[in-house]
Amino acid sequence: MATLSRLAFFAEHLIQNSSDFIGITDKDGAIIEYNPAALSAFGYSLEELENLDYRVLFDSEEDFHRVNDALNESGKFSGEVRNR
């Protein structure tokens, strides 16, 4: 059985090296973490995004609500959106 630290290392490596956008926000929508793929696509550093509401990344309110509704319903979103 894998140790917790080995699993944590695996998860961190997977997230940091994924070509998919992966982000973490708190329950209020403040940005806590985004992986390099997301930061590169959005054109921000993590320091610039930290504690901003993730709503700032969306080009339209419609896209924001579509993503937010999916996250609230299932805990995940898969699809395309336009960002600012």
C-alpha cells in the first residue's frame, strides 16, 4: 500500500504537469491554486490571482454561470469557455 506522502507527491506531480487547467478555490470562489497550464492560458501569475474571485477569469456571465452551476451540481466541469 502506498504511503500518504507518496500519494501526495503523485497527485502534486500529476496536477503540476497536466495540460488540463486545474484550479482550486475556496467556498467563496477566491482563487487558492492553479496549475501551470491554467496560469499560462490565463496569462497571470498565481500571485496576481490569489484571493481574487474566479469570476474575473470569464469573458461572460453566461460562461461563469455554466461552469459554476456544473461545479455546484457535480463538483467538476469539463468543457470550453472563453476567458478574459
